[in-house]
Amino acid sequence: MEYISSLTNYNRNVTNEVKIGGVKIGGDNEIVVQTMCNTPTDDVEKTVAQIIGVVNLTGCKIVRVTVPSMKDVEALKAIHERINGICALVADVHFNAQIAFECAKIVEKVRVNPGNFGHHELACLTEEEFKAEGKLLEDTFRNFLKVCREHGTAVRIGTNHGSLAKRILNRYGDTPEGMVESVMEFLRIAKAEDFKDVAISLKSSNPTVAIRAARLMVKAMKDEKMNYCLHLGVTEAGEGDDGRIKSAAGICPLLNDGIGDTIRVSLTEQPENEILPAQEIVAYRDYIAQSDALPEIPFFYDPYHYQKRKSTAVGIFGGDNPAAVAITINNEDELMKLAAALDSLVKANKKPDLVICNDGNIVAKCRSLLRGIMIFDNSETADNKGVEVVYVNEKFINNKNIINKLIIAEPQSRNKTAAMRLIFNQLKVNNINCPVLLKPDGGEQDARFKKFAPAAVCAGIFIDGFGDGVCLESNGDPVAAVEMAFKILQISRLRVTETEYVSCPGCGRTMYDLQGTVKRIKAATSKYCNLKIAVMGCIVNGPGEMADADFGYVGAGKGKIALYKAGEVVKRAIPEENAVDELIKLIENSK
């Protein structure tokens, strides 16, 4: 059974209803957004003030706090009493199962990580060791569920790409399949105990991993006749527009397929800043769900494993060429803006590959001002030399005459991801192997979602191996369009042109100025290209989640930092005030 019933029409995935105090998720309930405190949990006053502030400002219904030690359990009890039920309170527990038992007696929901609920460091290399550890996990989790049932407490089984237990890593690797099996071990216990107040999450800082893991998870549950609800998110998404766009790229493709019952946009910012972008993502799902019906198509690709669609190169597009960037300019003002910024774009390795225009007079100026960029005139009197461009949408059928042309897929429907799938299915049926640029900003649009919808649409298509690049409208700002196109390709891991930052939101386990540090590191390292730098609050998910980062900056105690290179710690216990300078030295000395 596939993870969804339709590739082209919205159907919400049917899940159990879960009660989290007075809040309900799953079933027919609305998609609920949530956030997490970044105050020390043992500072009851600060934590209570932050929760009340977030709820009053945003209407947030679910707030999570970390509980790293037994002493924080008493603080949790005081916090729960003080907030007086204004929201559902969730305890976030790692490494110590006994803490989870105690928290289950206090709050509405407890999040546990299957990767560290038992002896997470045991390798369990033999089958006997694997089964023995599995039996220990089963006994412990079964007893935990009994406590939860007694106190009416919901459970979130939340695994992260960077925190799988060694026994799972040794058998499945650090893969979406490993994430799924880590969760399924616990779900089978919950099913055997008939415990239904369970939500699950499979998160990663890489949106494509998060999407693929969730798809595999839903399929695995369907295969075993389970329907637990899902919490979605891209962990360590970062801050600012980058964090918001990356989150949308990892969450929207799932919501728009009907998957997901609650979401969090994890930003390295204050908790209240997470709510509005999350609400916008949910509103986008509502907008997509009302799209007109499209023709049904079969599953014509493997949605669980990446396989690039093979295209025949046309000039610099498709084939083995890098994913391309094209923009459309509509007037001379846009041309002059692009020409003025061309040198800086070239320096930043972000020169567009193609500029499209429908005005012959402007095209003539383009050829003189935009040297080194392919220009295409799509006016009726065009006399283009070189690549030919053809636009298609979801209504083109059985057109087998598209040969040796660059195709621009420009859906007109509201549900552009579904329409793109329809286009690529028709290309396959008609054996058309031309390169295709995705144009997600044509046809029906809603201005509310213009900041993130193009990334969300493209991410949902690129993950399945379709598309040879992006084409965007200038909309008065061609430089912004170019930068957005390159950002989409970077998020989708198709073309890396700038330093990528992975940073967690911070929580009560963070013992240094995370938000200020991220800004300082960005300012000092934005000049580098093709690097991935991780800035993590603590070691819970830090070392694992940043395993593919070139450099890592991880909190290692009060005011102390550990620096990593290629996943290995190289400096420990660096005072916070010196750590950013030490990171820069490490980067410079590694060149």
C-alpha cells in the first residue's frame, strides 16, 4: 500500500484522534501549531512568563519544555501549576527513562526519543544482543504507557535523523529507513497495549530526509494497520527567511499530500516567532485542499528512494549539467536592475543561466548588458538562436513533438505539486526526455504564500528526481528572484552556491547565547562558499544531526563550547567568549 491514495488530488490521511489535555489533534481536527520554550526549565519564573506570553500573543495551544534532569521535574510541576491550563504542556525527555515516568504524572504529554530511551550507546552487533535490547525497551516502554494511561497523558515518539540508537545505526544506517524502524519498535508496543494517544515525528535538518522518512513511516503504518498521527517539522532549520523557507520546503509537501496533524517551525529565534510561519504553512495547506480536481495517475516513480529522471541535454540544460536557474523579466526597469547587480551575482556564483523576455526591444538590450547569460525571446517575432523553449502545463496531453527543446513546466492549477506530477507523468507516457525547469509561480496564485510557496512546490517535486532547474518571475525584483531560485536549489541539495547554516532553536539545555552566536557566525562566515556550518545548543541531537556538516559549534556545558570538524570533535571546553574566533581559525586553517 502506498503512502497516499492519490498523487494529484488532496485527501487527508486518516489518523487516530489524540487528546492532549483539552487539545485534540488527528482525526478530523484542525492542524495544530506548537512551539517550545528556550528558557532554563529550572527558572520557573522565566519559563512561566514565556509560556503565558506566547499563548497570549499567538493563541498557541501546545508548548513544550525540556526536562533534562530529575531536579527539573519539580520545576515542571511548578510550571504546570502556574500556567493553570492555558495550553497543553509537553515535557521533552532524553536519555533518562525514569524522568519520563515522573513527567507523565504531571503534564498532558511527554515526548520521548526512541534513540536514547534505552541503552542508546550499545552497538548490539549480534542478533541476540539486538533482541535483548529490544526486550528491555519493550518492558520499559510498556510500563511507561501504563503510567501514561493512569494519568491520561499522551505520548510523542519523536526520533531525529541525528539521534538514532547505535543498535539501529548498525543495522539500518543513519537513514530514513532507520528512523522508521526506530519508531515502529515503539508503535508495535503501543498497538499491543491498545494505547492510542500517541503522536510520532521523524525530523531532520535536511528537508528531503524529513519528507522521505514521513512517507516511509505512513506506508509502514498502513502496512501494519496503524494510523497514529504525525507531528511534522524540519529540525534545526535556522533563523530568518532561510529558516522559514527551509521549514516550508520540508513541511508543505507532506501537508499538501494530506499527511500531518500538528507542526512546529523550529527557528533559532524566540518561540513566538515560530507560530506565524507555522500558521501560514497550515493556511497554504487549506488553500491547496480546495484545489479543483485533476486527473488521477498511477505511481509512476518510487516515492521513497531518490532516482533522477534522465533527460537529454539541450545546451547547458539537463543531462549531466548542474541544475539551472532561469528568470523572466518583463520590462526595462527589471533589466537595468539585473544588469546593475550582475557583477555581484557573478562574484557570489549566482549568475542566472537563462533570461527570458517577451519584448524584442528589451531582448536586444539584454544581449548587450547581460553578457555571458543565455537570452531567450518568447515573443511571436522571436528569432532565437540556440536553445528553444516550450511552455507546458497540466493540460498538455499526447504532444509527442517536443524534441530537443527546453521545457518550462508552468502549472495553472492551485495545487501545483500535483499538477507538476501530472506533467511529468505525461512526459514519461509520451517518452519525452527533454530537460524541464520548474516554474512554480505561474497560473493561480495567492499573495499570502509568495515568500515560501515556490520553494515548497519545487521541494515536493525535486525530492522525486524530477526537474532540471527553476524558472521564476522577476516580479519587479530580478535579483531577489535569482537569489530565491538558487536558494531553492540549495535547500533541495541540487546546487550549492553559499554557506549553509544548521542551527537549533535552543531550549532549557542550551547554556550560551545561541541566537546572538548564530548571527555572529553568519556575519563572519558568509564570505565562504560551499560550506555547511552547524550551530547547536547541546549534545542531545547536535553531533548526530550535524554529521554531514563541515564544521560544528556545540554547547558543552555552562558557557563552554566544543568545535567539530567533519563530525569529529577537535576542540573541547572552549570559553564561549572565545569560541567564535576559534571556529574561524579552524575554518581558515582547514583551507
